[in-house]
Amino acid sequence: MGTRRGFLAGLLAASALPRLSWADAGDPCYLAAAKEGDGGYALFGLDAEGRDLFRIALPDRGHAAAAHPFAPEAVAFARRPGTFALVIDCVTGAVAHRLDSPQGRHFYGHGAFIENGDVLCTTENDIATGQGVIGFWSRRAGYARIGEIASAGIGPHEILALPGDVLAVANGGILTDPAQGREKLNIPEMKPNLAYATAEGVQEVVELSPDLHLNSIRHLATDGETVAFAMQWEGDLTDPVPLLGLHRRGSAPVLCEAGLAEQLAMQGYAGSVAIAGGMVGITSPRGGRVHLFGLDGGFRGAVLRPDVCGIAPAGAGLIATDGMGGVLALRDGEVTPLHVAGRAWDNHLVRVG
């Protein structure tokens, strides 16, 4: 048995070891999953211009990654209804931990860190009840499961950490069961919402008007004050419904629409959302365009780009990725191609830091 003196000496030695940071992984600005030309999948770290800094092979198609705020770690989630997530050391490329969803659950492809990076939060489906769950995992304990709360809705998709360790949760409202693949089981009874929670439970729930109950709230972005939510319409595609909402806690949501032709061109689908420089962008890979709005909800313009989906802040502007390997900058109403790679970027572009 070790002595107390030896134990303390071990602690001191451990504290003296250098702690790795994102700089040790090349200081990436973004993480993105992609399908490569040979049919394989990988997670990439990208610089501000969209150029590769590292590549880490994935066993299957990725969806989004949760970037640790300080340590060079990324949690890569399998595409819904995946039951595993990989904690990847972005310096060595090694899988540091594998997270398996609890029995009778599956992940929804997104996660977020709270408690200064000590706790990972995951969105999950309780298959037996159909209700959404937020799971908590301790990084200090090797990503052991330490608890969970209800998400206050069905089909929680993206989860976002806000200041004060508050979580914004996009409850999409769509019931699924892995036994039936990705089939949507409750479209007529959908009831999406935007929920705010802490580790103790849900604090606030924001619902859409009944005529928009088929508008699935799926993806989120924030500038620290406003939460932007992107939606996917499960109704008639000839209905020009809003696909972007803006919300500040305690207020009613502001729904944002373009003109009729542009709204219809989105084909009822917003794939991702980002905020930067007082501008909000939503992408539609189906419509082949990015819609830009001000924080007042006013439409600022459209950028045409086939199969565009990933979008993230880039200084005072935005940066986007597409399914043809393209990376483009969106700033001051201008589009600047930055880089093209021989791969198909997946749905999301995750900002690091």
C-alpha cells in the first residue's frame, strides 16, 4: 500500500506535467466530418481558410463533433440513431474513450461541454417512452455516465452550452424508433420546442404556434445573448413557412422569413445555423442556398451554393462548407471561395474555442 507522502508526491508530479491545448493539434479553428473519395469517413481539423490541419479516420459516417473548450479533444457522434460516440485525442488521432448510450437509448448526433469542460452533455432518445433525455458524462472520471434529466420534449437534436452552464436544447418533436430506421412516427402530433435547462432540470420551454407544429426545431447557434434555431418543415412544401427563429430568454421568439420565392426555394429545410457580426445564416442543402438575416429578423439576402450545409462564425462574418468539398467565406454581402478538398463535407462545421 502506498504512503500518504508518496500519494502527495504523485499528485505534485501529475500537476507538473504539461497540459496539452488545441495549439498542440495545430490550433484548428473548425472541426468537420466528411466522406472521402474512397468511401471512407474522417474527422478533420481546419484552419481559418478551411485547409486541413489534421485528419482522423472514423469507423462510420459522422454528424457533428463536440469540441472541448481547452483540451485538444473532440467527441465525434455517430449519425442518428447511433449508439456510440468516440472521444478522440486530436494530437495523436487515438480514440481515448468510447461512449455507449445506455440500454434502450440512442444518441442524436450532438453534444456540448459545461462545467469548464468537465462534463459532456448528450441528447438521447428513450426508445421505450419516446421521450428525450439529456445525459451527463464526467470527463475527469474517464467519461463515465453521472446522470441525466428529461429534455422536456421528443427528439432532442442539437444541444448548446450558454453562459452560466445553461443548456439550450432543440426538441425537434419527431418520434423515431431504431427498429424502424429513420422513419418518422408521429408527424400529425408533432410538438417541437426550444428548452433551456441546467443539470438540475428544465427552466424554460418555448413553443411555436399551433399552425407551425410541423416545424421541427433542429439546430442552434448563439452569440451569448440571442439563440437562433433552424427548423425543418414536415408539412406541405408549398407552404412558405419560416425556417429560422430568434429567441432571448423571457421573450417571445421572432420568426424570420425571406420573400415568397426565396422561402419556397429553401424546400422546407434548414440544415445548420450560425451567428456572427450581427448576422444570422441558415443553410439549405436541398435548396442550394444560404439565407442571411439581421438580428432584428430582417432578410438580408441569399447566397446560392449547391449542397451547402455546414456554417460557422468566422470573425465578423460566416464560413460555410458544401458536399463538393468547397469552403467559402460570407462577409459584407460578398462570397469568397477559400478552399476545395476532394471530399464531401457532412452537415456541420463546428467552431473550436
